[in-house]
Amino acid sequence: MTRTRFQLGMDELKQKLLVMGGLAEQAVDRAVEGYRRRDVKLCNAVFETESAINRAEREIDELALDLLAMQQPMAVDLRFITACMKINADLERVGDQAVNIAERAIELIGLPQAELPIDIPRMAATVAGMVRRALEAFIAGNPDLAEAVLKMDDIVDRMDDEVYIALVERMHESPEITRQALDVLLISRNLERVADHATNIAEDVIFWVRGADVRHGGDHFKSFSAD
Amino acid sequence: MTRTRFQLGMDELKQKLLVMGGLAEQAVDRAVEGYRRRDVKLCNAVFETESAINRAEREIDELALDLLAMQQPMAVDLRFITACMKINADLERVGDQAVNIAERAIELIGLPQAELPIDIPRMAATVAGMVRRALEAFIAGNPDLAEAVLKMDDIVDRMDDEVYIALVERMHESPEITRQALDVLLISRNLERVADHATNIAEDVIFWVRGADVRHGGDHFKSFSAD
């Protein structure tokens, strides 16, 4: 059976979105590595990745619109194409967060180094894992994997809260490192936002596959509160 | 000429999205008023508004998918329907930000009152103006109005930067009000995110009306840098 033009377009859309996901992961990875190694060059490389992300976003949106216009898609295809457009927007905003982290890291590199009891790379690893799993769930059309991402979001929120409490304490003790502590706080907040985007992607996958909207008050939220 | 079922559905979609926009504005307004008046009851009312927003989001998405499935829409209608889905997602996240602000405000109300040189209500008024104008641009299909929103985003970013600088200074002087200062910083950051969502909506309006993607590196960005 030969594949129709529509089916080929759907495959291309999926492929392009995966490349986009790879770029978004790269952007966050570069920003966090730039922070960890205090490497301005690596931080600057994030801005290049972001340009590539912005170009990819436009191409994906145009392709999705072309596919919607090409024929009257079936319900499941409709859900898939519109999910792609939403995931696309989320990945672009992951890129924006990476830029914010890189900007904060560059500022930090220009300040005296301060010992802070915060493990940003560990938090970043958890967040990157969420993005990767959300994309895997999308490729595999696997809602169970997507639900695992939703659970990880709670862990990241807790990490972000811990960062906040630890930094308030440090600023109390040592007001002279307030700026450094605030920069780290905002990096933590940016990572938390990346986790939110991963959560959005996971929800879009579940919506696409199950055809039921689980975003607010769905059954899995009930099972969460029973944990 | 009688309107077709498709056209009636399109009208309904627009109406529902406007109601959604009103709810999102209400949520932010209640959160900021709750902060200003130190009124926990008003802060709690934000959570109710958010529930209404979440219900509205689901209905709008389902209606948009129904319309996409109903017939083979023309390119301009496709762009309109997919723009509605994106605007819908942004408005829902405005509601999330309002919840964050309300949570911070409730925390602040539980702490000793601190004099801080920050005018959150003024910033909130600018941000609310952006959301309102972005929705007006959408109703009117007016890309010029949408471009005005993009310019306002720079103003809000500048306000957020000023808040940051002013609070770092205050925390330096008076470490005992660090927690209050941080809460206000995060409220400012939440408002800045609401402004980002208004910007996203404005960009979607421009994309829908002009059919050209101006999101990254479009002509109006060039005219910005000449300002």
C-alpha cells in the first residue's frame, strides 16, 4: 500500500516536531552547562539554538495548516495535527526559557562567585527528563508515559519550593550575595516553567490519544491525590 | 442570506473565547486587588474563577475541533480556528498566573507588612490593558491594534527589570524583609508572564489576519529596533 500525500505530510510533521524537540532540549542543556561551567561562550550558543527553534516553529505551523487544508481529516488526525501545533508552541517557549537561563548565567558569571546550597544541574536533569519523556510519549502515542510526566511535575515544583526556602535563608545570613541568590532563584523558576511546558505536552498527547480531555479534573488527577 | 451551521459555530467560538478572555481578566484583577487590599477572601475567589476558566477552555477546544471536522474550511477559517485554540491555551495560562499571584498575596498577608517601593497595581493595569487590547484586536481582526500590544510588552519588561533592581537594593538594606520582597518580585514576574501571553495572543491575531508569520524576525520587529 502506497502512502498518500496526506500520510507523508503527517510523517513529515512528526519528524519536524521531533527535530524541534531536540533543539529545545539542546537549548536548555547548553544554558545549564553554561551556568555550571561559568562559560559565556556556551551561554551565547543558546541564542543561536533559539534562532533555529524559531525557524522550525514557523515551518511546523505552516505544514500543519497545509495538512488541515489538504483534505477533510478524520477526528483522530485532527487531534494529532492540532496537538502538534500546541506542542510546537510549547517547545518554542522552552527555547525562550533557555534564553532566560543563559542571560541569568551570563550575569552570574560577571559577579563574584557565591557558594549557594542549590543543585541547579540536578533540577535541570529532572526537567530535561520530563521533556524527553513527553516527546517519547508523543512518538509512541503512549498516554501512560505521558502520565508519568505529569507526576514528575510535582517533584520539580517541590524542588523549586526548596530552592526558594534555601535562598531566602542564605540572603538573610549574607545580604551581600543577594544578587547571585536571586539569579539562581530565577533560573530555578525558569526550569520550573520548562517542566510546565513538558506537562502541557504530556497533556496534549493524552488528549490526542484518548480523545478525552484530562487537562482539568480528569480521572488521573483523582488518582494523584490518593498517592 | 441565512447563516450556515458552520458560520453559526464560528460565531459561537468567537463569543466563547471572549467570555474566556473576560474570565482571565477577572482572575488577574481579583488577585491584584486581593494583594492591594490584603484581602484573603478576594484572593480565594481567584481559585473559583480559575475553575470556570478550565471548564471554558475544554468547551472551546471541543468546539474548535468540531468546526475543523465539520467541513473543509477555507484557509482564512483554518487560521481563525487554530488561532482560537492557541488564544484559548494562552488565556488558560493567564488564569494560572492569577492563581500564582493570589497564592503569593495570601503568603504576604500572613507576614508583617513591609514598605516596598514597588507599584504592583500600576504594572497590573498596564498588563490588563495588554490583554484587553489583544482581545479587542482579535474581535476586530485588527493587526495594527495587535502590534500596539507587542510594543507594550517592552514597557512591562522594563517595569519588571526595575522591580528587580529596586528589590535587590531593599533586601540589601533590610534582610529582615527578604521574604516579602521576594513575594513581590515573583508577583511582578507573574505579571510579566501575563504580558507574554497577551503578546502571544497579539501575534496569533496578526498571523490569522495577515496570513504571514510575524512571530520571529518579521518586519515590525525591524521597525521596533528603529524606535
